[in-house]
Amino acid sequence: MTTIDTDLAAYCDAHRDAYLQELKAWIAIPSVSADPAYRDDVRACCERLVERMRAIGLDARVLETAGNPLAFGEWLGAPGAPTVLIYGHYDVQPADPIELWETPPFEGHVRDGKIYGRGAVDDKGQVLMHVAAIEAHMRTRGRLPINVKVVVEGEEEIGSPNFDAALERYRDLIRADVAVISDTAVFSEDVPSLTTSVRGLVHWEVTVHGPADDAHSGYYGGILANPIEALARIIAGLKDAQGRVTVPGFYEGVPELDAHTRREIAKLPYDEAREAAQLGVPELVGEPGLLPLERNWFRPTLECNGIYGGYQGPGAKTIIPSFARAKISARLVGSQDPARVRAIVADAILAASPPGVRVEVESGGEVPAVVLERDHPAAQAAGRAMHAGFGAAPVYIGTGGSIGPVASFDRILKIPQVMIGVGLPDDHIHAPNEKFNLSQFFGGIVTMTALYDELAKA
């Protein structure tokens, strides 16, 4: 079993309350990147991070981008040692709907061994784990065992639209040997894990146009095509009854899982019925013949994320609406080409357009799937560090989500990466009552503190 240096462990333990109070203060800054009304708060959060990094001995500054700034810090006092790039994000999702929060979202309330607040785990708490780890080394030893560069962005929650350009602009400044990302979850509280794959992402907005204005359904019903019905048929036709996508060529580049990986998945303590009950559904569904976790981590999806059309108010309003609109997204795996998937799905939607309506498709997103090397020395170092932080060797898992910067580091910087997050699946990220278990938070600080020593050895 890997253990952490006793002096470092003692420092982490002695400063638990200070780090908890600091996380509360970070949560109190409503750095919502999606809403322009919070622009000043977003910048204030970035500047606070820069000040904090300076206080622990990093050369830190604000890096401007075409959008929200990056908080950047570096310590390069270990010649000959590897340079590690630590990535996280300081922006958060909107707190809506506010009325569903049990406590105010931007206050950081602690109850039952958890801290609740927007950004608690996604991603302010996980960024703070690294700040605390760096501080532990600097205050205990006066130096780090590796060279460190920290990049914390402010647009991850809106798809990192300016991150690629910033990487290109600051390529020489940000260059490193390996990237460490702490923006993921473990399999469960008693099963520490390292994420080794993320799915890619593309999306579409489909608008079906009917009459120029809402039309009286009595006067015009039977002679006008209904945009809502047309949109419903188009969406329903994108999948068959078993949930398999019907778009020709959609599965090109999707790999078949090897027997070893399937056996690893089958060994995980996953209760399908319990998962369904916790999600409030009668049962889990999907492509037949595949394990639920296999579908969730290693198969592509095509989902309708939202649909709108016609009258939404109380009572009845008998109309044929003038338009209907839907938002659709796909999660990609393997070598699926995002640009190609965008095009073929758009073509399939247009080809399915029924008579009497006009269909428009707008598309966006170009995030490819990424698979990380689990046998890379940095990944093995991360496994040992997690053993030190949580008392058990981690398993390897995938994630159904997408993290744009992971693809950016892979494509632009071309460096190996380690995803070593410690959130939990029930943390309610992007939802009311987001939380971070304090056992995970403090265990994560110990893990990251140990990680730097393990990376130096690797």
C-alpha cells in the first residue's frame, strides 16, 4: 500500500477546517459563465485564484482570452523533474431552479458530512484540492518535487468556446509533460477509481416552421401540417424500438469492447434495479445485449434534450403553432468523427422532413472522444496516490460525460493525461443541492499531495 509522507499528512490534517472555510468563500462567488449578468463575479473569482496561488509561492497571473480569463500559476524550481499541468475550471452552472435548493446555492452550507453549494464539487472543491496539496508541499518542505503549471478556466460550463484558441496563444507558456484533470467522479464512495475515457459531444437545434402565425385549429385544422407533429415524427425516427440510432453511418468508428474490459465492468458492484429506483424510473433501457455501464461509458448516444412549440400556458388554446423547436445532442466514442456525425444527422433530419413544413438545422460542437493510457507511468502514479488518499487501489472506469479540454490537450498539446477526480455519482452536479462529501474532499487533498511525490518517482 502506498502511503503519504507523515509530515505532509499532518499538514493536510491540521488545515482541514481552513480549507473548508476557503471552499465556502469560493462558493460564495457566483461565477456563472452562462449569464452575462455575472461577468464581474466570474473575473473576481479568477483574480481570487491568482492571488491564492501567489500566496502559496507560485508565479501567478491572469491570462486574457477572447472570453473569460484563465487563472494561471507556475512553479519551475525542480530542474530535471517532469512538468505537470493541472487543469480545472472556476466557472459554475446557473443555480436555477433556486426554489429547489434546501439552502442558498452560493453560501456553502455543511450538513451531514457534506458541503452544499453551486460549484462545491464541480469544480471549485476539486481545484482547491490541488491548491491545498501545493501549499502542503511548499509549507512543509519549501519546494515541490515536480514542476507545476496550473490552468483554471472560466468557460468550461459553456463548452470552453475560447479554450482552444487560448491554448494556441499560450502554447509555450502552458507546455508540460503531462496533464492532470480533477473534474470527474469515482465509481462510488467505497470504490476509488480513475477515469480513462470520456465521450465526445456534438449538438443540433432543429426548427420546424409551419404557418407564418399561429393558426386557428378549427379554421385550418386538416389543411395545415402541424409543426409539433412533424418534429415529433422526425425525432422519433432517429431511433428504432430498441434504442439504436437509425442514421446511416452513425456507428462508423464505434469499437467493440474486448472481453477483458467487459469482464472488468461486470465485476463492478452495480445494481441495475437499484440504479433505476434511485433515478425514479421503472427500469433501465438501451441497446439489447449490452451491460448498462457498457452502454453508459462506451457506446454513443443520440438524445433529445429539449422540445418546445405552441401554447404552454394554463387552460386551452386551440391553435396550430407556427413553429416547433428541439435541441438534440450526441455523445461519441472511439474514432467517431464529430464533424461527420454533425453532418449525417443533420442530413437525416432534413431528409425526414414531411410535406407542408420547412425544417432548419443548426449544429455545433466538435468534441471528439478520448481514451487515456492506463499503463502510462503517470496513470500508475495516480493509482498509487489514490491508494494513499483512500486506502484502496483504484479500479478503471469510463465516463459518459464530455470534458472539452481533455480533447484539447490531446489534440493541441499532444501530451498524456490523467483524470483523477474524486466526486461521487450522487453529487447533483448541474442540479439543485450540488454537494461534495467532506470525506471525498479531504481524501482528495491527501491524494493530490501524494500524487506530486508519486509523479516525481515515476
